[in-house]
Amino acid sequence: MNMTGIIFHEDFSKHDPGWGHPECPDRLNLTMKFLREKDILGRPEIKLVYPDSANEQDLALAHTKKYIDSIKRISKHRGMLTSDTPVKQETYDLAKLSVGGAILAGKIVSSGEMKNSFLLNRPPGHHAGRDYGGGFCYFNNIAIMVESIRQEYGFKKFMILDWDVHHGNGTQDIFYDDPSVLYFSTHQMPLFPGTGRIEELGEKEGVGYNVNVPLSPGSTGADCSYAIDKLFIPLAREYRPDFIAISAGQDAYFADSLADLNFILETYVKITKQVMKVAEEVCNERIAIVLEGGYNLEALPRIIAAIITTLAEIKDIELSDPYLAPKQIVSSTVEKDILKMKALLADYWKVF
Ligand SMILES: [Zn+2]
């Protein structure tokens, strides 16, 4: 039975921010190579699907016309969106294809064709807000996915879990005043982009629907899993979303060079299972995952394979960390922070 849709397009690798840039084509080239070597893509539980490009109307679901036009214009002449986010001639089209992938990842799950999906896309999106980009992101793939599902399938409530090591400032901003999208992020703090404090709870009708779990450098996957257990799952049970979307960046991995958290391969298996369990309770198992960061080229393919085999409930493929993994313990700082957050969230949620 097909359970998990993998959305991929060869052209995702044509996006090349330049020599030495961490957000490089090999992130996906090596991942696809590894998935093929392990014969994961040939399994009956998996279906590989190819997206079409998004159109300007789709982009406008989360971005201003002025911003969309500016990316199009810079693409013609080449330039820099921010110091780490170059815009080349093909950038506009490739970023639109990445968004097309996100729309398809949401669609195949919403229609009931697949139980869940994983989009293997580039460029990423969670740092892009309505009228800005940066942090390797141009258009917010996951926000457009949510809006397109809302439009096409009439679902009313969404949860976005963002476990990338960086705070998804763009996604937070887009839904900051929107109570129909509960944004939940675990991320390292301090770190780029600098947002994502506990006190950022949303605004207007959206207050209480934005939850940030900042983790100090050195925090482990056990801390993240604990936060999901103590906050995300109770929130999901009370909120009862129709759909859970995940911004999956694997840069909280202990050997990732862009940050200092200590997640291990098993962390990603565990947190995927936690979300799958609650999705079974609240939203008919609907989960769509969109790739964000993850820059260790040895580890990333293995972690993605581990998430996919977990989603597809494939149990006979052994995957392990390519390096000696650090010990996983819940830190007392995280326990204290979560108590503080429960107290803050108690104004908005009965469960706390
Ligand atoms: Zn990241």
C-alpha cells in the first residue's frame, strides 16, 4: 500500500547559491543517491511524485505582489537578497518549483491519496515572510502549502511544527495574527535569525497560537522530544488541527556545522513517531513534511531516510549515525523553560 508520497524534482538541484555555500545541490543529490542505494524509493509503501511549478497566484497566498515582483526583477539582473541569499537568473523559477512541490505535498495528503508526504526540495522557505526573504529562503513553501490546502480542501485548522535549528521567523510572521494556524518551533537561541523568544505568543486574534521553544547551545534531541511531549501534543489534543505540517530542517544534528545542538539520528525517528501518534488521534494521520535546513552531507541523507522509513512504517532498514553520537538527556533548563511556558500559555489553553 502506498503510504508516503516523496515529492522530488531533478531541477531542485539546479538551484546553486555558489561555491562553498552550505545550502548546496549535494544536500539533495546525496540524499536521493542514498535513498536509491537503500532501495527505499522502490518500496511498495512509497510513491515518488513530481511537482509542477507554482504560479504567481500561488505565491500571492503568502507574499505581497511587490515582493514577488522584486524576486522576479532581481533574477533578471542577478543580485543579492541578503548577504547569504544570492538571486541568480534561474532563482525565481526554481523557487517557484520548490513551492509547487510544497503544494503537491499538501494536496496528496489532503485528498486522501497518501497518508503522509515528504517534500525533498530546495530552496528552503521558513525564513521568508510576506515581503522579505533571506537565510537561503525566497518563498515560504510551507505557508503557501497551508494556504493552498485551506483554499482547495476547506480545512479550518493547521499546526506547523518547525524543528529546524533556526527559528522560522518568516512562517511565524505570516501567521502571527492567525488563530487558524498554530505555529510551534523548537530552535537554538541565540542563533540566526534572532527571533523566537518564549514571549512571542502571537498578536490580535492569533495570541496564544504561536509557541516558541528556544533551546540553549548543547541541548539534545531529548530536550526537543520532551518539549513535543509536554507542549506540542497537549496543544494538538486541545486544538484538534485538520492537518499537521512540518518544517523539517536537520541542522540541529550534533555534527551540523551551522549550529550547536546535539540531536542524533534517533531523535528524528522519535519526534516523527510522536507527531504521527498525535496525528492519528486528531487529524486522520494527515502529515506533510517540507525540507528546510540540514548541512552535514554525511548525516543528512541518513536522517531523511530515517524520517521517511518512519513515516512509511518500513521496519527492516537499519539506519545509524555516521559518527559516535552524544548522550541524550533532558536538561533542567528545558524543564524549567517548559514550566514557564505552560504558565504563559495557561491564559489561552485549558490543558495548561
Ligand atoms: Zn536551519
